[in-house]
Amino acid sequence: MRAVVTRVNSASVEIDGALHGQIGKGLLVLLGVHQADTEAEARKIADKICGLRIFEDEAGKINVNPVNAGATELLIISQFTLFADCSSRRPGFSHAARPETAIPLYELVIAECRARGFHVETGVFGAYMKVNSENDGPFTILLDTKEL
């Protein structure tokens, strides 16, 4: 499983011209599910996202997790393109999980984050979405469960 995690002042997602989800200070998470991922990877990445110490402390050091920074809002967007094979000029997506596998794992990540006290907004799996964000920093982290 892969996640692109961006620290944001605000983020939102629109579907068919209508606002679907919106957060204030927190994290925008683009989440990709690999065809071999399991519930273990979903729990692992949710734990890592919720515990990332990527906010500044009083001394200006990057040392504070989202809860202690008061940044407990997440916008989690499914993003199968995170597993694109770009060995040719036209990306292939055969490494991304099929919806019957990906949707339950995407929903498990959301549930795990909510269980940790986060307010989670989402997009719609497979929908064409317009994602807007005001990045804070910018500060963006790439997570891959194979490396955690």
C-alpha cells in the first residue's frame, strides 16, 4: 500500500461539481492499494499516517504528531495511479488492486483512522474527483508499506 501524505491548512474534494468532503488543518492522503495488499498493510499504513510526527513543536522542530498538533482532520482519496508502471510512456495499472480487493482495504484504512479519533472525509472510490488543497510547508511524505 502506498500513501502520499501532505500536511495541509485545508483540503477539499469535488465530485460532479459538488463539494463532497472538506477538512481544515490536517492531512491530505492519496492512498493506493496494491494487488497483493492485505488487512495487515491497511492497519500498518493507518497507524503510520496517524502517528507521523510532521508538525512543529514550540522550538520549531518537526517533532509533533497530528493529535498533539490539533490537526486531527484527514481527507483520504483513493488513488490507484500510485501503482502505475511507467516503464513505457503510457502508464500501466496492472499492479493496482481491483475494486473488489481495494475498496474494503481503503475502507479499513478510513475506519482505523476514525478509531484513533480522527475526523475523516473521503472521496468516492473510482469517481472522477477534483482535489484542492492549501499545502502547509509544503510538507509531503511518501509511505510504502514495503518500507515500513
